[in-house]
Amino acid sequence: MRPDGGRRTPAGTNSDRASEHHGRTPPNEDDTPDRRKHAEGDATSAASAHAGGERRERAEDDTTSAASAHAGGERREYADGDTTRAPLRTPDVADAPKDQQPAGTPRAPARADDPAPQPQDAQAQSRQRRGLSLAVYLTSATLIRSASGGAPVALVALTLARPGHGGAALGGVLAALLTLPNVAGPWMARWLEEARDPRFRLAAAFTVFGLMLAATGLTLGRLPVVLVGLLVIVGGLCDPLMTGGLSSRLALIVGEDTRAQRRAEGWDSATYGSSNILGPAAVAAITALTGALTAVVVLGAAGVLAGLLMLALPKERRTAAARQRSMPVRDALTVIVRKGPLRRVMIATMITSVSTGGVMVIAVVLGRNLQGSAGAGAALGAAYGVGNLCGALLTGAFPLTGEPERWVLRLIAANAVAVGLCALAPGYVLALVTFALAGATSAILFTASLAVRSVYSPPNARAQVFVTMAGLKMAAGSAGTALAGTLAGIGPRLALCLNAVVVASAVTVALTDLRLTRRRSSAADPGDMQSPAA
């Protein structure tokens, strides 16, 4: 109690304690006014500190209550018996909505247990870009391959429409000159591999093909035949890049996802099948409406448009070191021969192509025997083409999974069975069905062979592997076409049976190669054992 009877205030008490703590005596009435004023200031500061401590204690109590309520909510939420609980943590300012956080509040650091945000928007945009790029690729591929497929028919039709300029014989020579430069495919593929951005060389090749084709039509009968033939040869040099060269870039467009690659290869296979139908059909329609010259020029314009579309594909920047590592042609051929899956698939598909090349010729003869008209034979060929297209579309919708070499061998066996059923078809309707089945198995087989090339091709010889295997396959198909014309005299059914035996022998050859490779596994290249195709 003070002398005046008043009680000591809490501030005074705190002030006294603070003074004692610092070694000073508490103030009394003998103090000077300045000292009393200083003591009152200390008392006020102590009272503020005491009040702040009370506020902090109340805030901690409120926080504890909120955490308890939160835990209780979790217990109610998991009342269904789930014993999993999220770790509890005290709510802080960072947990409050942004509009309720006080100004100037620093952002709480991210906790290790907080889930990292998923870049779903970026992934969706990437998928959208790749889907758009694939659509551009397929459009360009369909245009250029339709122009290539329809060009021989258009050239023959043009020579027939201009009497006195060689007729069908000249047309056949020009068509042969268009496919002859495929033997230069490996060197054209290496030219593509050495590009900094292969898009530009593909675009240039497509454009040159279209211009040379149109120039051939416009100059036929106005320039010497030799010069016209040179134009055709220059255009034919671009042909390997329209098939294997273009397909070799597909995996770089769709990304590294295996399922996406298999699906894209199915759609790519469909462009081959559809082009073999669309090209000749377009030539027939345009020739009937406006003439063969217009058909040739339209095919040339399609090639130019395909080249322009290539420029819309994503850039592919290859470093100087990557371009210098491009494998020489001889080394690329050695890789194909020494790498087991590539070697076996190359040999098997070449043998199968001998049969495929002759099926269309035999179909015409069989259809005439069954129905008595050449149109019936053409319908069997059309059924084969439609089945081929449907098979390719099927692999685009339902991509192949698993080891691609194993798929190749299985599909060769299925194709042999389908060709055998063509030979055994008792009537015309069943013949249509079996030829469609043979076409479908052939298309799926081709898709599987593309997958083998994609999986086992070395990065610095990818285009060369694609183009070389495609060229050898085309050469075998041409040989099969010539052989089928010779065998047609023994009867179409017997010829088809021989074709089935030839296709089945491809499986035997591949499996024999695989067994011998395994026996020599200690000395063989490691690449030979990468594919358990048995």
C-alpha cells in the first residue's frame, strides 16, 4: 500500500520487478519528477508486453482449438473405418484464403509433404500439338503417295491419248523409269540423314517430284523422248523419300511413347493402302472428265502441296556432331545384315512380297474363271485393296503391343493361311471374302515390319534402314508380279497354292535363322539376341 492509501497497479508491480531485475530500487515519493516520469514510461511498456503475451496465449488457445476441431472433422470423415490419417499440422496464415491474408504476409515455404503440382495443362497442350502434327504428316503422306501410286497409270494413259508418240510401249518405259531410281534409295536416305532439319529436304523432294511429273506431261510430244525420260528419272530419285524416308521421321513426331508410335505406324500404313486406291482412282476419274494431261498435272500439284505441308511439321534441329555421325551406306547395309531382327524381317518380308506382288495378277484370272468376266477379276483385286486398307486402319485404332518381330512372324503365317483360302474358295462370294482377308493380313504385317525398323534401327542410320528395306521389298514385289504372269498359265488356284507355300517358307527361314543365331550366341552380335521371336 502506498502512503496515500492507493493500491499498487499491475504496471507498477511490473515496473518494480523490472527495476529490481536491473539492480535499481523502486521509485518513491522522494524521486524527482523526471525520474517518476521515466518510471511511468517503463510501467507502460511492461503493461503493453504483458497484454501482448495474453493476446499470444489466446491466439495459441484458438489455434489449438481449431486444430482439435480439424482433427475431429477428420475423425468424423473417416468414420467409415478407414484408419489412414493425414498428418496433422497447426494451421497458419498460409492456410487461409489469399483474400483473407493480411497485407505483407510472407508466403509460407513449401513443405516436403505437400504434393507437387502436376503440369496437366502442359501435357494436354503437348498431346494436342503432336496430334495436329500427326494429322499434317498423314495428309502430306497421303497426297505424295497417291501421286506416286497414280503416276504410272497416268503416264500410260497420257501416251495412249497421244497417237504417234510411242503409245503403251512408251508409257511402260516411262513407268519403269519412274521406279528404277529406287536403287539409289540408300544414298538418298543418307542425304536425308545429313540434313540439319530433314523437313526441308523432304519438302524439296516432294516438290521436285511434283514439278517433274507435271513437266513430263507438258513436254511429252514437244521435247525429245530422251529429255522427257530424264525428267522422269529425276522425279523417280525422290520416290525413296516418299516411302521409307518419310516413315523414318514418324517416331520423332509422335514422341517416345511406344503405344503412340505403334498407333501412328498403323495410320501410316493406312496411307500406303489408301494411296494405292486413291491414286489410280483419281487418274481414272480425271481422265474421263478432262483428259490424261490434266490428271498428270493434278498429281504433280498434289506432290507440291505435300511438300508445302512438310514445312508445317515441328522443327527437327540436329547438331553438327549428329549429322557427322550419319552412317555410310556400306556400314548401314552391314547393320541390316548383322542385326538379327532386321535381317530376319528383311528376308521374310522380301519372300512374302514375291507372293503379294503376284496376287493382283492372279486375282484377275481367277475372277474371270469364276464369273466369266474381266470385271469380276478386277473386283477381287479391289476386295484385296479394301481389306488392305481396313487392316491398316485397324492397327491405327488398336495398335500392336509386344515384341514386333514376333508379330511379323505370326502375321506371315496368317497371310499364308489367307492366300491358301483364296485358292480353296469354292465360289465368287467366298473368294471376295478371302481376298479381303489376305489384304488385311498383308497390311497388318506391313505395320509390324515398320515397328521392327523403328525399334532396331540405329539413330544415325534410321532413314537408310527404312529406305533400304522398303526398296528391297519393292524389288521383290516387282519380281513377284512378273513371276505371276508366267505362272498364270498353270491355273490360278495352283498359282495361289504355290504363293501360300512361298509365304509359309518365309516363317521357316526366319525361325531357322533365329535358331542358328542362338547356337552362335557366344560369337554373335548382341543385337541378334534382342528379340526372342520364337
